[in-house]
Amino acid sequence: MGETLKKGMLAGLQTAWKLSKFIFPITFIVTLLQFTPVLPWIVDMIAPFMRIFGLPGEAAIPLVLGTTLNLYSGIAGILSLELTVKEVFTLAVMLSFAHSMFIETAVALRVGVKLWVVLVVRFGLAFLSAITINLFWDGGSEIAKYGMMPEMTANPDGWGAILLLGLEKASYGILQLIIIVLPLMIIVQFLRDYGYMTKFSTRLAPFTKVIGVKPNASMTLVTGLVIGLAYGAGVMIQAVEEDGVSKKDATLAFIFLVACHAVVEDTLIFVPLGIPVLPLLAIRVVTAFILTIVVAYVWRRTEQKEARGVLES
């Protein structure tokens, strides 16, 4: 038991260190950008295209905040605007698929997922879902009634205070990472050393088979579903390095989790916006299954064609 605890703590600290090298500088830089002309410039550039999604130009504000920072920033931006239920629901779906892009993309690259896969899947799902809602949902025209307002904080006074705020947010992000990842990696180590991981993978084999992923990636899927991509990355990295999870299975698992991760938190967080959250969850789950099954099928067919080509030659 003592050896398991030691190995788990070491794995947790190593993982936290690997991820902190991405999370700290990205959080720091993006926090600083909020107080420069960069983010307003991005908002102004995106605003004219928002009508494609049935959204007003000012909806670009929460969209940019959510994609560059996190869901909480995006929701704070939504709460500052007067939008209809349909517009809020559209933004919620888009941000569910594409939020915290800088950090979560860096994590995906560390796991071994290709950059183009991350960008195409996340932004593709966000844009396609918004266009679909705009075209096929005629309801939601009433003004959204928000359940709570975010706490108002004063803007930092001067660059010294801005730099301090950036360091504070980045440091808090690392602390939060350690608090979550360290016990998680100890639990995973315990499950691995005492044979529970094999039993767990066997139980989930029917589920992983449906989406074309091998059972040894089951822990990666469950972790991402429960706590999200960024904090679940520790298990993903260890699974790739130690559990024999292939790059193909890691990519398929990531594609599934892009559409459907942190399902409890990322669903409940939208409750104060006064939108139907169960349809939001259903969209994410159904999209995750369909997309991953289709990609796995196409990938398998491509591999079979390549194998036949090699044999024929």
C-alpha cells in the first residue's frame, strides 16, 4: 500500500509539472490580453459573422471570452447582455464544444492528438450546432431571465496590478490542478496495482467497443467525462505512456470527450442562464457517440484499404 501511494504521488506530481508548463503561461498571457486591445480587436473582427449563427454582433463577447479563457468567463459575458433564450442556448452549445481552447488544445497535443483534429472537431461542432439551431428551432424568442448575476470586480489599476492578477490566476490554476490531479493519480495507481483497472476495463468493454476504442482506454474516457479534458489529462497521458493505449485510441477518446466531457459541471453551470439544460446535455452525448462512431468506422475502413493495397503490391 505504501509503495502504491508513493508511486501514485510521484505520478501525480510529474503529471502536474508537465501540465503546468502549458497551463501557467497560457493562463497568464490570456489574462493580460483582457486588458489590451487584442481581445476587443478579435471581438470586432468576429461580430459581423455572428448572424450566420442567428446571434447579434455583441454575442461575440462571451464567445471570445469562453473560447480563449473558460466557461465561467463566457457565462459572465452572457450575463452582461440582454439575449433571447434561443440566443443564450446557442451560445451555451457552442461554448460546450469549444471553450478553454488554448489550455485544452495544449493538453491534447501533449497526449498526442494532432492540432488539426482538435481545431476541426471543436470549432466544427460549435459552428455546425449553432447553424442547425438557427435553422431548425423556431422557439426561444422570449428574453432570457438569468437566475444570478456574477460578482462584479473592479478592473486592476495599472500594469503592476494587471501583472499581479495574471500571476494570481495562473498560480491558482496550478494549485487547482495539483489538488485534483494528485489524489486522482493515487486512485488510478491503486486501481492498477490491485487489479481493479483490468476489471473496470472489462466491465466497460461493451461501451468502448461501440465507439471503436479498446477497453484499456476506458479509464481515460470515464475521467474525462467526470472532470474534464484539462484535469483528466493526467490519466490520459499516463494511459498512453503506461497502459498501452495507442495514439489511435487516444485520438478517438479525445474526439468523444471534446463533445462530452465534465458532463456534470459543464451542464449545471448553465442552469443560471434560464435555458433548458437537459437538451444541452442530450446534444453533447448524442453528438459524442455519433461523431466517434463515424470517425472510428472511416478510420478502420481506411486501414483495411491500406492493408489490402500492401498485400496486392
